[in-house]
Amino acid sequence: MQTLVGWHIEMEFQEDGNRTRAAAMVRLGDGTELRAHGYSTRHHSDSPQLRVGEEVAGARALNDLAMQLLTKAHKEVGQPS
């Protein structure tokens, strides 16, 4: 099996009180950069576990990236080569 291309996704997190923000970016082989954000908010009665907020916010950002990739692919499939 041969690897044709590799993608590296960059993720950054910011914590602000009960709110976690994730920023994701992927650079594709054609030079396109896609960026996405995800958020999570901890309920005031929940114990402070930053890891959980990062996982939820990160998952939401990655989900947004996935939807952007699908949209891009669908557009390219419809274009003549």
C-alpha cells in the first residue's frame, strides 16, 4: 500500500472560565486551507475537567472540518476535469 498524501491538522484550545474554544486548521495537497471552530460550555455544577471541554470542543471543530471537506469534494466531483 502506498501513501499518496498526508494531512496534518493543527488544533488550538482556549479556556475562558466555563467555556472552551477549539480552532482547527488543515492544509490540503492543493494548497487549500480549511479552518473551523468548536465550542463547549461546562455547566456550573459540573466538576472542572479541562480535558472533557477540550474533547467536546475539539470534536465539534473536527466535525465542522469534515463537513467542509465533504462540501469541497462534492463541488469538485461535479466539475469537468
